[in-house]
Amino acid sequence: MKHWLLPLAFLATSALAQPTTDIGLFAGSAPNTLEVRVRPNAAFTQVVSSITFTLRWEAGSGATIAGPSSLVVGQNCPGGFFITPSGDSTVVNGGFNYYTFNAFGFAQLSAACSGQTWAANTERVIATIPFRPGAACANFRIVNDGFTGAENKDFFISLNGLPRTGTIYSSAAVKAVRGDLNRDGQVNITDFGLFVNAFGAPCSGCAADLNVDNTVNVSDFGLFVNVFGTVCP
């Protein structure tokens, strides 16, 4: 092989070694949390160089994600790559809230977090993002749209320094509204039963604590009554 072909052959082999990776957004296992998951098309154990993704939801919903200084993102491999909120926090555009997250990594997954290496065609949770639901329905999604494209906030992933961006594979939104304790997109008699069971109890992070004061009391009941009967489209 000619010497000038060697770098090209190396780049081709290197690119094939990095899987194309998709991303999705789902309801978290804990109340009022969102899970960001990736799904590579081949196993990967090396360096997650960078990730960018943007969440979108209705500005009129009242749902909020804390600002960068107070937001705690659950990380699955902080020693390998660390996901942080963008410094511009929530941006409102065209009736939607946008919130961008970035990650940068320098250590191989196999060395930094051996139990968190990526298996082929298998979902891996990479971040858990807490939020507060509002009095109207929010439909949380990871999006590439006109705003994210213009602002360089589209989904992007680089593995070992090479772009390996796949698709956004979660088609359904994560629906959230205050008082939807069983997270089925509506506030009804089932949620009321769950609220009654929790009433009077101290709690931290429980779904029935609608005003987030670490107890379920008459103040929460007032908030619940205001949204009873809501059905998210």
C-alpha cells in the first residue's frame, strides 16, 4: 500500500470502530424526572468525546427545569463524560421552552466506568433530569427543529473525536402535568386515590407534594383540585 494511503485507511477503520448512536427521552423511574438514553448500533467502550441535545416543551405549561447553578443532573458515568446544562438555561422561542445540555469526555468508558460501557443496539441511560410540572400539560421531547438548527443546538455526538450522530428515536413525548401521580397523562380519580394515601405524610421528592415543601397537606390539595380533570393531548 502506498504511504499516502495509510492515513486514509486508518481513518476509515477508525470511523467503522465508532458506532452510530441514537438518542431518546423517556419518563424517569422517579417522579418528575426525565431519562435521556442512547442506543449505539455497535458496542462501544472508548471515549465519548462530546454530546449535545436539546429538550423542548410548551412555554405555557408552567413546567420548569432549574437553572444551571442549581440543576443536579443524574450521571451514569461522570468519570468518563459529564453532562451539564447550557449556560443560557431555558430559552423561550415560538411558544416553546428550550433547554440544551452538553457533555465532554476524556476517559475511556471501560476504564472510567467498566459497568457502563455501551452494548450494541441496547439502551443506556446517560442522564436523569429533574423537573417541576405545571398546571397545564407539558410535552417534553428531544428535538431538532428550526430553532435548534439555527442556534447550533441540534443533537450531536462525537465518539473518539469522530461525529457519529444517529437519530432521535423516541417518537412520543413525555407528558407531564401537576397532579398526575401515576403519570398516565391525565389527572383523575386514580390520582386522587394516590393523593389521599399520601396525605398528611412527610416526604421528599414524592409526586403528591405538589408545592415541594416536603409534606403533603391542604396546600397540595388546593393545587390538586385546580388541575383535577386535566387530560393531556
